[in-house]
Amino acid sequence: MADLLIQNLSEVATALGVEPLRGAEQGRVERLSGVEVVCRDGRIAFVGPSAERMARFGEMAGAERLDGEGGTLVPGFVDPHTHLPWAGSREEEFRMRLAGATYQEISASGGGILSTVAATRAAGEDELERLVLGRMDRMLAWGTTTAEAKSGYGLDRDDELKQLRAIHRASEIHPVDLVPTLLAAHEVPPEHRDTRERYVELVCEEIVPAAAEAGLARFCDVFCEHGVFTVEESRRVLESGRRWGLAPRLHADEFEDSGGARLAAELGALSADHLIAISPAGIEAMAAAGVTAVLLPGTSFFLMKHTYAPARHLVEAGIPVALATDCNPGSSHTESMPMIFVLAVYELGLSIEESLTAATLNAACCLGLGEEIGSVEEGKRADLVLLDAPNLLHLAYHYGVNPVAAVVKGGRVVFTASPP
Ligand SMILES: [Zn+2]
């Protein structure tokens, strides 16, 4: 594999380190000018001035070159919360919502997530893989190089495993890396509406072991929310996951304070996600336990709730904050991390630097990948995004456009916005 030399950059902007940044540190982003980047064997081998690069690596005559054209280089975005393997589409339900129906009302009338469950159960594994690949193409074009992807629209053993296999197959052939999560406890399936206890048992005793034994999942997730799974049920599912080697993460406190954040702290989860309705006790517990808050402002935006997670309180409490798309057909239909970045700055009140850390290093750390990805520094995997922007600030300042000029994955240029 040829070395890659990235030159003519106006700026390299990155958080540094292998641990999540929290509190005042969350906004500690290096903005370097006059530097070049060398990638070797898929990793970042050098970040520094041209003269130093010449001294260490010489002319690099055989290397590939990426002309930065005065742009800004940032770490590849890491999207730590998506629901990629779904079939079907819910634009009619979206129109109902525009006419005034709430998400909960649509769910109660048999629409919502259960319509996606029906479509996903009916889809074959090949079709799901194709759908996932299409979404990964859009992710890559918007700068995402690693994403978490959840099952959760199968809600029975075979269909959950089918979703996880589609994630694996897509990840093997696409430049974007996917990290798989079992979310069998996303909703109670229709056939268990009157026997929900039996479904929780099925998840704990059949679906979790089957996914773990097949090596198809790294994490176990649960939708802990009033009207979905209780704290007690969520604890059972996540403890079962942990017995089978799947680390816990949670959908917590999205619509009301359901105790999910406190459960995440109690279990030492890698993340608690959503947190729009988190209580002061939940904030205190997460801070003490060091649980990362994954915020999904696209959901607040798409559901038009005008209520966002208390991001500033979370940062000030010393909780590492990460950002994700929540890409799914019902409550946040986007693959774009730059869109989420804009919402984080405009609606969550995070600074541009805090948002960059949240969309890269902190997101990587909450997937257990902080040693590998999430920053532009020597030794890390060369997953990089070249922005068509003179500095980092444009990532929020120039909104509604795709800022990505090129994407480097594992030291290779895998995407360019215009033909090279
Ligand atoms: Zn979700």
C-alpha cells in the first residue's frame, strides 16, 4: 500500500488523546496551520511542518498525494447511534405528523415503529444489505468513516439476526466501518402485546445468546422509556447481554425521566443516549459513573419538539458528550453528521470545538475505539475528512451545504466530491 501525503492544508483541527474529553476539556481542540499529514500502512505516521516532513520522509516520490487546496482536515466523523438496517419508508406518517399527530399517537394507532418492523421482517437479507449500503454511501459522502448500527426492527430471533448479518456483510465490502449492536428490546412485537413478560424472557434467553454465539453483536441496547421497557426489564436485558459479553448502552429518558440515565450509571454502560428529559439525579449519577451522553438533536428537530437535551448542563457536570444521527425512518431520517453538528451548535448550545470532540473522539471512545480512531495524531488509523473550508468554524458557520471535499479511510482516498 502506497503512502499518502496530504498537503496544502489551511488547517488541521482535532481533539487529541484516547480517552473521552469532559467538562472544560471537551472544547480542547488543536487548530494547526502550516502542517502536512503522512499516512503509512493505513495509519497516521506524521502531522507537522513541511520541512520536518522532508527531513523524516524525504520527497516521498512514490506516495499518493491529496491536495488539500486550502481546506481543513478533521478526523473522520464517528456516528455512535444509528438504526441502519431497516426496510420500508414512513413519509406518509411524517405527513400525518405535520398535520398535528404526535409520535406517540401514531404509534398507538399501529403506525410508527411497528410498520418498519413489518417491512423489515418481510425483507430478505440481500435487500437489507443493499439498503444499508445505500445509507453508508450517503454517510461517507458526508464524512462519516465509522458508525454504530443497531438491529431492533426484527423483534424475533431470526429477523434480529438477519439484520445483524446485513450489517456485517455491508461493513465488509464498504469503506465505512460498522459496529453492530443488538437492540432486540427496541419495542414489544405485536405478537407479544399481551405477553410482554414472555418477550423479555425471549430476548434474554434466546436472542441475546444467539447473537452473541454467532459473533454478530458487540453491544446490547434497550429502549428504556415509559410505555416501552421499564427500568426493571431493561436491567434484565442488559445484564443478560453482559453475561454474553455484549457491553450495555441505552436509549434513555427521551420523552420523560424514566430512570434510564441512572440505570446506565448503575450498570456502567458505555453510553446513555437521547437524555432530553434527564433529571438532575440522572446527571449526577452519569457524571459519577463516567457514562458518555450520546445526544441526538436530529430527533428533536425531526419530531419538531423544540426541546433539546440539556447539553450545557451535561458538559458542565463533567459528562463526556458525543453526537450521533440516530439515523432511522421514524424519528431522524438523516445520515449527515454535518447536519447534526449544526444542530449541536445552534440548538444544543455546544461550541464548535466541543461539537467536533463530540462528533469524533468522544463518539469513538463510547464505541470502545478511542485507541484507534477519533483524532488526527500519529499512530491512529488514518480516517480523515478534508473539508472545503478555510477553517473549522465553517463547519457550523456555513450551514446546509455538504462541506466534504474528500474522505480518507485507512490511509486511502475513498471519496472525493469532485472527480480527481
Ligand atoms: Zn435510537
